[in-house]
Amino acid sequence: MQQPHGFTSSDKSLVFRLNKAIYGLKQAPRSWFHKLSTTTLVCMGFSSSKSDISLFTRFTTTDTLFLLIYVNDILVTGSSKTLVQNFIQRISSIFALKDLGPLHYFLGVEVTWLPDNTLHLSQF
């Protein structure tokens, strides 16, 4: 690592202390997950599952919302399309997201939507 342009010091042994995780570092996904889970989702009323820390749920008297997070992929489903769309809009105002539409493939599992609105899951 080199000292930045304009930094003047005769001591070339000085190092930098990073206050934030930089994308591409080993700690970046962990830092992102921590910010997403503790800062954002908990403030929105979600709770982490006891059996799977990457599963977040929010139950109200009328609605249910489920989030499954794996590294930088998020699956969102809920009791209504409007609820899911509102959540996606809200979270995209905080994080840069790319909505890939309906689920087709996740973690080696192929998802096929059937005409009766059921899912067929297959794994090769």
C-alpha cells in the first residue's frame, strides 16, 4: 500500500486505519449483513429466526413478511404483493438493490411457477 497523493510524511512506515469495510475485502459481506440485520431490519420490526440467522420475519395482526438472506442475495415473500413491493421500495431507498423479479433459481434449487400458483422445486 502506498501513501495517498498529497500526503506528506517522512515516515514511510505509517499505515492506514479503515473505519468502514471496503467492498472486496473479506469482511465486507459480514459488515453489510450486520448493517442490514441490526440497523435496518430490526428497526423495521423484523426478528431473526432462532434456527437460521439468515431468516428474518415480521408478523403483524394482518400481514406476514419473510426475508431470507444469503451473502448478497435476498428472497422476499409475504402475505400480499403490495406488502412485498412496499418493503422492496423502502429497502431500496437505503441500499442499492437490483430486483430480479420472480424467483427462478436460488442456491442450486430451480423454481418453476405452475399455472395454479404453486411452485415446483428441483435440484440437479
